[in-house]
Amino acid sequence: MIGRFLAGFINFFVGVAELFLGLRVLLRLFGANPENGFVQFIYDSSSVLLEPFRGIFPAKEIANVGVVDFSALFAMLVYALVGLALLALAAWLTPSEVVVKKK
């Protein structure tokens, strides 16, 4: 019961982080207008998630298209791996239900 709750909690927050970072990558890749309200909301929301990873890799500009944000892609990878590690830890810490069959 607790294990399922923890797994759902971890999956929810990792999923939200991945969603915002993924949208950021796509919007920058396709050169979205940063003055647009939705784009600005995504950039502002994902900025907190990206902060520990900012500057690790340079962004690569693609001629006449947009920017590939390698720091955001790396952040997505790290958040996914941390989520998997937390799920494994939650599964290890919470006892599984043992079914006892009566004869």
C-alpha cells in the first residue's frame, strides 16, 4: 500500500519534470517566440528544474531553425535515472505483500 503510493508520487513528479523539460527542448528546437505567454510559462517553470544543470553543455544553434539545449536533455536523463533509483529504493524499503495459501 505504501509502496504503491510512493511509486505513484515519484512517477508523478518525475513525469511533470520530464514534461516541462521536454516541452522546453521542443520549443527551443523549433525556435518558439519567447514573448508568447505559453512559451514564457514553460521556460519559467522549467528554469528551476534546469538550474543545477545550466552551463554543463553549450547550447548548439541550428542555422535558421532553433537551438538544441543539451543541458535540458542531460537534465531529463538525470531526472529519469534519479526517478528509477528512487522507485527501486521504494520497492526495496517497502515489504511486498505475501500471500499465504491455506490448505
